[in-house]
Amino acid sequence: MYFNYDHLKFLYEPFPIGLAKPLMDADIYQQFIDNWPEQELFKSMPQLGHKYALSQKFHSKQYHDFIKSTPVWRDFHSWIKSDEFIDGVMDALKDKNIDLGHKNRSVMQRVRKRTKNLAKGSLAPTGAKLKARFEFQMMPANGGHILPHTDTPQKIVTLVVSMMRPGEWDPAWGGATDMNMPKDITQSFNYLNRYDSFDNMKLLDSFEFTENQAVIFVKTFNSWHSVRPMQGQASSAMRKTLIINIEKPKGIVL
């Protein structure tokens, strides 16, 4: 168990978004920071704003090689892929009156269900098993940003975990995760996830970029969020985050 949701607090309108801080034991958090991947492993993603990504989708070989060769991340990767992680997030949300219909089931329960289906001659799945993955992400303090969007329909829950040493980040640079609403109300519905400009958005609230925290939100038709262009023009610092997604299986849209 890496994450602690005891201090999780939520806003509910126009979509559920909250903050868990502190998220991790300080010693474990420091291990992650000390073993952050080098920038040359990342892929530049200019089409989404100004950011760099390293994940099973972006620079996949570099990502998997890094995970396998770095024990602290290898163990964390195994945990993220486990039912324990997904069950923990869903239970934490349910405690805040955000019930996404997830049912915790043991391995034995899933095997029994599968056996019953096979006995009936059915190969139907035993339920839409959720999956989780994470991405290393960086954005430069000098102009880094992510355009307003709502996330793809496959995603259910996202955790934005800040990765920074004490005093490494100047709040004047920005870097907050912003909660938005379109100025034109007819553009609110964005289930399929088009990107839009900052000029078209009204800023509703911001979650400051600080150490050892997770911004957690649920993907909805109007979960507009972004990171506005940062103002650290004289700095070479990077806004480092882990982006953790819980997702539906491929082929299941609604």
C-alpha cells in the first residue's frame, strides 16, 4: 500500500475532483524522486501543449526497460497493475459519495464465475475488469502547459501525483491543475475529448502544484481540466508528475 487517502477532500461541481495530501510516506516519496527517469527517455508531445511523456504508450521500450531496471519503480508498477490498487481508489471515492459501481472481487470469486460460465457453454467475460497504468510526465517551467480537455472515454479516474523535492518549485511559476468550464455553455459536453483553447475557458478552481500530493478526478462529459502556461522563463526546472489512469477495457465505450 503506497497511497494514503485519509486526508482526501473533494469538490463535486461541475465534476468530482479532489486532493489527497500527504499521499505517501516521506521515505518512499523520496525514493521515487531520487530514481526519476532521465529526460532523454521521454517523448515530446507538442500537439497536446508543451509536455514530455514516458509510458507504455509513449516510448514504450524505454519505459519498460527503465521499469525493469529500477527496483522502486518495478515494485510500484506491479502494485498499480494489481486489484489492490484499483479497489483502494474505488473505496476511497465511495467513502466520498462517489460510487462508480465497482465491485471488489477476490481471485477465487472471479475463477468461480468463469467456471460457471464455461459450464454453461458461455465464453462471455465475467465483468468489465478495470485496468490501471501510469505515465511519467514533465513540463518545463518555462512555458510548459496542457490544453483544456476532458480525457478519453476509456478513462474512468485519473490521479495526478506531484514529484518534487522541497523548495524545488517556485509557486510563482504556476503549474496548478485547473478546473475549467467553457464560456460558451453549448461546448460543455465533451465526452469524446476534443482539446480547446485557454481563451475559451472560465477558470473555476485550481489545485496548486506542491509536493507529495495527488489531484484525483473522475472523467465525465464535462471534466474540463488543464495546466496553464507556466511562467518560469529564467528556469530550467521541470514540473514532474505521475499520471495514473484507471480505465475500462478496450471496446467498452459507455
